[in-house]
Amino acid sequence: APDPAITELQDWASYLGVGVDETPYGLPIKFETDVVRRSVPWLTASPISSINFTPIHALEGTITPQGCAFERHHSGAIELSKDDYRLMINGLVDRPLVFTYADLERLPRENHVYFCECAANTGMEWAGAQLNGAQFTHGMIHNMEYTGVPLRTLLAEAGLDAAGDFADKWVYVEGADASSNGRSIPMEKALDDVLVAFKANGEALRMEHGYPVRLVVPGWEGNMWIKWIRRIEVTDAAVESREETSKYTDLHEDGVARKWTWVMDAKSIITSPSPQMPITHGTGPLVVSGLAWSGHGKITRVDVSIDGGITWETARLGKQGDTKALTRFYYDMDWDGREMLMQARAMDDTGYVQPTKDQLREMRGENSVYHNNCIQTWFVNEEGVAENVEVS
Amino acid sequence: DAVANARAAEAEIEVLAAERDELQVIAAAGGGLTQPAPVAEAVYGLGREALPEEIAAWDVDILPDGRGLPVGSGDVWTGEEIFVEQCAACHGDFAEGSGNWPVLAGGFGTLSDEDPVKTIGSYWPYLSTSWDYINRSMPFGNAGTLSADDTYAIVAYILYSNDLIDDDFVLSNETFMDVELPNAGGFVLDDRADTEYTVWRAEPCMTGCKEGVEITMHASVVDVTPETEEEAAAEEAAVVTEPAVEGAAVETEAAVDPALIEAGQSAFRQCSACHEVGENASNRTGPELNGLLGRSIGSIDGFRYSSVMSDAGEAGDTWTAEALDAFLTDPRGVMSGTKMAFRGVRNPEDIAAIIAYIQSVGSE
């Protein structure tokens, strides 16, 4: 029968739509209201010191819109204006300095796309398959184009003659919020690719991401990307703050913990199909879509298995991998309606191959909390419904 | 690699310095720059010198060797008093933790168990970390208000709760380094490059990688995934069986300005680290605030009030809008001896809004 969506005159084809300026800063259309951040209330004691998850299952391409990029606060997101903003550089520098926001905008700036992943991403899955949804298992990540000043430019402005040999020097970076979240970063990294950023995806940072200025520490765990950054101190030792001793250390089965595990290893996830994105179109052409990333460098290859890891085929990269940024991959297949155990496995330009959950557990046990970059399995049944499972 | 990049960065800094020199030559010649670089050695001459007082105000971090510790001291029993008042709502009277908030004491010998208990005593490697964190970031919602002596006392009480010092020990900048935490040797530097990368940087298997495959665990069995809004709404709709009575929601009171309530909700953030109001509100560091207007002062069962509060209640005083306004403006001025460690609401407009909000969500 003819399709009434075509044969009948529709309201939108006859009446007028809304004019310009209806929404001076636009929001997604009402049909997309489910593409939002979500949290897991039982995970933390209070939403003020908590985390939520990017809806990666419903996004495409690689850039995360700021409005749905995951949030992590230790004492809540604060409203700090550009006028009230100050950045201090002190410690082993030739000239301790204070910069205003306007000062930062006068220094030569750069643009780079980087992923920011919480070290605890996938952390709830160490002991077994637990949360049903790529958003919940892998959503502590976002990927934005940052505009900022290289940290080395600011350090040069303060002068590093006083620091002497860089080999045993650190910068301690600290936020302006009530948690004054602080981390120690070795000088080698500080002079390499760290950015003091004030824009993301072309616009000002959102409050929840550290407006007006945050640190960008490419490839390294998100906790080090200090938001509302107010102070950079050159030191001759790591401060060993709460966030680098009590937290963000990886406890192993033998009771010994790894510390200073900064780099996020290569990882991938099939975002669709996935538990929140069932196959609703029946058999035939199916686009399997996913994300891969590595804190060591570029993604060079992603393999996909639909039989739980017995056989693998190499997926197609949406475009060539960028260093320390998300890479989209596709596996275009003809689904015959059979059950599938879907997995993805990332490789980076250092030759690192994403491990299985069993490989990780064998090495570390189940109490590491952080740095779980295991291969994820989705079970897709004959109806196209997907579930988070573990396989032998 | 990163070392090479760092070397390149050093080289770049030298280039920048050369550019700076060039700029300054141009500047000296009056060559087009609107202002000369104010800091002689800097590359761009931006930023200004940080004053010693400013550095002292912000540079308060403490290093593992004790550098940065201010002069001061505190004993276990003073620490217990402060801890019970300021910390126990989340961390328990004996630092044993409460709800999902961190446990600070005990857990010894559990680090290799199935469920390790990571506390300051069992896990943290350096005492400096606890002093630094408590002094800068605690109490939650009232950070930066503890004196050096308070912080020494609280840390002493936590050490005592962990059986790491005797009850007559006085913690000070001089005795600080005498205390070594038991798990100081429990950490190794990141060794993934040697233990993992060497194994996992290998050509991966593509076919016949295992003999068979079985599902060993389903997330649906655990069933801890939060419902989406749509699912929750659908369930709620299914439960509602009685049709709503038309016209039941008749306004019985003069409506309070919704904008004021909304402003109050936002301003209440100043209070929410210590006080709860609304459905299921319970006592935290401060008492719950349901039915506050008209309530007898200092009257919530089970809350440990200061004597100034209990005395006011016993004298027959109740919380009126006027009394609250005065108290929130200057807590310690109006109620000398109150345990509420809060400087007061700075913006008078916020007070009316906060009172309107408390009434709107916490009326009984």
C-alpha cells in the first residue's frame, strides 16, 4: 500500500516551522532526548563527588559534544569566571608568575584532538560482567578538539634555569575547586604535549569540564587533566597527593599496588549493536560501529569477532588513526539472524594488542579498579537484543 | 618517544628565548610593539610576578619528607572532639566509615583478600598525604577551614583509630616524621612495559584461536544497570490504576514565588554538605531541616547540639524566619558557641531564597 507519510499532506509540509532565534543556543531536537549522560547512583556516596557516563552507544564519528561528555567532580562543578581566574606558576622557577585569563589568550596557541578517559573506565567489570550498556561499561571517555597554550610555553615564561636537570623534576598541578585536586606530572611529559586549554570543540569549556581553563594531558588518565587549574609548581619530588596514593593506584592480587600508572593502554568497544542499541531491522546488511583509542599513540588496526574470539576479521577504520585520539571503526556485515558473540580488539602503533579480560586478571587479579582495557563481549540473540557477557 | 619529545621541547624553549631576544631588540628600537616586555628574562613578558603572600596562600602542599608542614601540634583527644563534630557524619565516630563514604581505619592484612579494605592505616604509603588532603580538601563542603593545629589533631586521632600511635602521642611538625605508615613499602612503580607490553606486543591470532566458546557470565543476572527514564516512566504508568481526581490539586496556601524557591535551591548548595531537607532527609554533620520553621531550636532527637542551641530550645525559642535570617547572616555572632562551622550567607538575598526553599521541600 502507498505510504501515507508520502501520499498525505503532512503538517510540516504545510504549516510554518519555528523562526530563527527561537533557541539562541540550540539544543538537540526533542526526538533525541535520550542521548544524555547517565550515572550509576550506587557507585558513589554523593552526586557531588561522583561520575557520569557519555552516551557513546548513541554517538557517531569521533568528536564528543560537550553537552553529553562525561563529568567527574570531587567537590562539585564550580562557577569560576574569567575575571576571577588566576593561574600561578611557582616552585623551582626563575620567576614565579601569575597569569590572568586574558594573558593566556595572548600566548601562541595550538589545536589538538585528544581523548580523555577516566582510569576507572570499565572498572566495575573487573570481577565479572556487571553493567548492561556501552555507556556504563565504557562511557567514562570523551574526545574533543582542544585549543590551548602548550605548558612548556608557560614554563619557559617562568624560566626553568632554577630547575636544573629536568630528569628528576616534576610539575605539581592543582585545581581551584574545594577538592583542590592535585597531581604530580614528570617534567618530561610536561614539556612534551601537555596543554593549558581554554576551548573545546571551538567554544568555551563547559563548567563541568573546568571552565575557564583546564589541563589536557594527552594519553594519560583523566584524573590528571586538572580542571579549573589554578597552580603549577615545579618540584624536585612527586607530592604523593591523595589522588596518586590512596586513589589511582592499582592494587594487585598479591596485595602490592602499582603506582604512577599514567598511560591509558589501547582499548576498543563496539558501540552498536550493544545492549542499549539492539538490532531492530532484522536480517541483512548490518553496520557494526565502534571506537578504539590508545594513550601510546595511533590506532593502526581493529579486529572484530562475531564468534566470541575464535575467528577475527580486520575492521575498516573510519579514517586513519590520530595520536591519542578516538578512532572510529566499522565492520560491515550481512547478518543472517544467528546469535553472535561480538568482540573488538585494538592495536596501536607500538604493536600493543588489546588483551582479554582473562589475560588482565592473570596479570593483576580482580581488585585493580583502574586501567581495565579488556576485550568486551556483547551477546546478540536471534531477536537482535544485546547483552554484556563474559566468555570462556 | 617522550624523551626525544622532551629534548625537542628544550630545543624549542631555546628557540623561543632567541625570539624573545629579537623581540626585545625590536622593542628597544621602538619597533611597533605597543608595550615593552615587563619581565626582563621572559619570552613574551606576559603574566606578573607572584607575590610572596600569594604563593604562601596557595602553595600549601605537603611532601612525603614533611616539607611544607607548618608549625603546630594536636593530640588524640582534641582530635576526637573535632573528628566527631566535623568528620564523623561521613566517616563514622571511629573512622570506620558510613554508607558509601570512605573507611579511614582498620583493614590491616586485607590487601590480598577478595574484598580489600583500603584505609589510611592499611593502604596509604605516606602520612603527609592525609595531612595535606585533610587540610586542603576537608571537611567535604567546608574545605580550607581547618587550622594547622586542628589538622594535626585530626590526623593524630586517625592514627590512633588505626592503632598506630598511643593515646598520649602529640603529633606536631617535629614528631610528624617519627610516624611511618605500615604500607609504605606496598607500592611498585608502573612496570607494565616489562611485565605486560613485552607479552602483548605480538601478532594476534586470526583463525582457530580457541577450540570452542561458552558464555560464563551474564550482566543481566547481576541486574545492577540503572533503568533509563523511559523504562522507569513505563513502569510507573503501569502501577497507577486509580484515575486522578479532577480538581484535587487545589491551592491551599498563598503561592510562594517559584523563582525564589529555585534561587533558594541553588543557594542551598552552601548548606547541603552538612544539612539535608526534603523526603528521607536525615541528620548529617548538621541536623535535618524538615519542618524547620516553627520548630523548637535544638530539638531533633539524636543530634548532638551545642549547648547554646539546646539552651535556646529549653528556654522555649523556636526557629522563625527572623531568627533564621539573623543566624544565617552571622552564625557565631548570634549563637556564640554553635558547632556550625560556617561563615554565614554572604548575600542577604540568598537568605530569603534559602528559607523559601526549605519551606517548599521540607514542610511536614
